[in-house]
Amino acid sequence: MRFRKRFLFIYIFLVFCVSQYAQAKVDTVRNAAQLYSICARGEDSLDIVLLPGDYHLAPNKDVDTMLSMDGDTNPVKITYGLKITSKFVNIKGAAAYGSAIYTHSGYGLWFVGCENGVIEGIIISGGIRDSDSRATDAAIVASNSKLRILDNLIFENQGDTGIVKKNVVGIMGICVREKSYVFIYDNQIARNSWHGIGVYKDGAATITGNLIDGVDKAKDEEMGGGRGIGILITRNGKATVETNIIKRYSKGIGVFINADALVSENLVEDVGIWGINVWDADSGRPVARINKNIIYKTGACGVAIIRYLEGKGETGFFTNNIMVETAQNHEYDSPDKYCFQCALAVHARPDKFTIEGNVFYKNTWMAPCFTNLDKGIAQFVEILQTQYSTVPLQWYAGYSEFIQ
């Protein structure tokens, strides 16, 4: 019933938003030159259908004067593939992902001031990292925009090896920035060189039903896919993160500084360092409501809770989660690396932050963690069968070693 209500809401939302494009002329596009020409017309409403084929964009130079992740208002030199400033935009690819956009730039598709935008059914690839490390490079960047990003393949946005290694930061799949709300549903985001999805300062998102696969599980000092964090909500970003798969990444899901997030029924599997991390950066008050997630095979801790300040209002909770084979890499045994080397590393938490109902199996537990909380195999299987039947395990089955 819960999922029926969720998708009924999504359906009503989509039908309502489609009406915004009723008066727009439908433009059928065959090549990149046509795509540029249509977006340059300056019309309030654009309805674009991409025919099958490859669309290679040329990088355009620009200056990003809007806030970066660090709140830095200094201008940042960037490149973009397509800058979209119309109020109402619908861009749809050909069937079976037959339309592929190669952006050859840092900000691939850059939405600025879009009141209602949709991008659906497209391959987006070929990003090139900008030289300034402050640039929030991503295949799709949302600034002061409301978007729906539906059923796209966003992959192989990596950039120049030298620049990425020098800057550490690479290219994200999707970046949600200032004054933006983005609904991100049913996308495959794979082998990009930085976060799968980043929700930054003053951004908000609903992130549901996506596959985020780093493939290479590369470390930050290496080149390849899966560097960074699968899903990051940071500064004062807000997000609902439900029923996603994050696998073969350096890190899983991060709720940092003053972020506010609901993290529910996600599968984090085969990550190099930690699975979920609630981190205050020594000054913030992150709020994370973490319930019914599965965390399987991590190098460092399964979950880290690191919030020292109390604050007013809700502080969050960690309930009914499953952790299996976490803290497996001895490289991270030192608690000074990232977190205490165990399934649940509670460095500090507010008094009202609830931890209960979680299930553990076959983890590493090193001091100063709690006593080993692992269940035996028979008890673990019984708990899965009786208490976790509502977790969408069938949805995960085709992509997960744990479920299989």
C-alpha cells in the first residue's frame, strides 16, 4: 500500500506537470546543431524529442557566479555542453536509450532558472573535468531549477586523468544546487569519477529507485569510476533517499554538516570504505532518519554516527537496518582513518538520537565499539524472513550479490 500511494502521487505529479508543455511546439531533433539552435531561441517553453543517434556537444566557456558547495561566491570558470534557461523544458530521448548526448564539458546539461524541467530516456556521457576544483561538474547540474530526471543512463563521465588526480574532485552524475528541487527516479548512474548524486547548499531532492554503480570502486587518489560518495547530502541540503542501490563505490551515503535526510530501504553493497555516514564536520547538526537499509560488504565501518552538538528539534534515528560483513579491510583498522572499525561506529550522538531494532551478521568489531552484536546464521535468517518482508528485495535481486 505504501508503494501504491507513492507511485500514485508520482503519476498525478507527472500528469499535472505535462500540462505545462501543452502549448509548446514539439521540436524533433536530429543532431547537436539543431539542439543548440532550439535552446538558443530563448522561448519560455521547449518540448524536444531526440531522434536516435549520437549528439556530440562542443564545450562552451562560462563563469559560474552562483554559490558553490563551500558557499564561495567568487566566480568560477567552467565549461558547459548545453545551458538551458527556458522556464518549461521537456527533453526526451528515443526508445531503448537510442539517443546519446556526449557533453565534452564540466557542466554537461546545465539547467538555470528552469521552473519545470524534464529529462527522460537519454544516455549522457563523455564529460570533461574543469580545471578549477570548485566547479561542481556533473552530467546534469541544476541551479535555481525544478527538474524531474527520469530513466536516464548517466555513465562514463570521468575527465582527464591528470586534472582529476590533481583536484581530487571528478565529475558527478547529478548535482542539485542552490534553490533547486529535483525528483530523481529510475536512473542508472555508473562509472562516473565523483559522487553519483550530490545535493549541495540550498538544494533539495527526492532520490528513489536509482542504480548508482561505481564499477571500479576507485579510491579518491586513483582514476576510475566510484570515487567519492554514491549519494551525498551536505551543507543544508535536504533529501529523501529511498529504494536505491549503491554499489562498488568508495563510500555509500553521506549526510554531512547541516543536511537533513530520510534514508530508507536502500541497499549499499561492496563499498571500499563506509556504508552510511552522518558527519557534523565538527560544527554542524546533521539530521538523518535512517531506517530499513541493507549494508553489505564494506572496507571500513558499516555506519558512522558522528554528531557532537545537541541542537533543538528532531535529531534523527537509526532503526531496523541490516549490516552484514562490514569493516572487512584491515587497512582501516585504525579509528583515526575514518571511523571505528565495526558495523555501527557511534562516535557521538545527540541524547534523543534513537538506535534500535538493527540486525548484524558476520561483521568485524574492534575497540572501542560495542560488544559484538552479530547474530548466528539461523537467527539471522529467521529475522530476515519474519521482520523484513516489506523491504523491496525482489527489486534488488538482479543487481545484488547479497540478495542472490
